[in-house]
Amino acid sequence: MVELPEVLALLVDVIADDKYGIVATAELAGRIEWEVKALGEALRRAGVPSAGKRRLEGHPNAVAVVDLDAIRAAISG
């Protein structure tokens, strides 16, 4: 069995099964107590593509986002 990269192992427990689509990278970083930049870099190394920046409800400006489905795909292998 292949061991997950640390970032993916941490995210397994904080991503709700009923949540899909994009989420602010900062939100996920806060859930696992990581810096936003470090999380983004770790996700790229783990094979999760960048979803860029988008405007999200509750944020006045575009923010870095990540696709929860892409994280699940990386976790599943």
C-alpha cells in the first residue's frame, strides 16, 4: 500500500463527503493549521492541479481556490 503525502493524509479527515466543487485554499489551510502558500505548494507536489483564483461568496476579492474533487482523486490514486 502506498502512503499518502502528508498534506493529503491531513485533508482526508477535514473534507466533508457532502462538499463538492471549489473551496478557498485559505479555508482548507485553516482546517489543518498550515500556511496557505505551503498548502498550495504541497498540493501541487501531491498532484492536485491549481484551480487558480476566483471570486467566492463571502470574499470581496478573488481568492486562491482548490477543487475538492481533484483532492479526492489524488487521495484515491
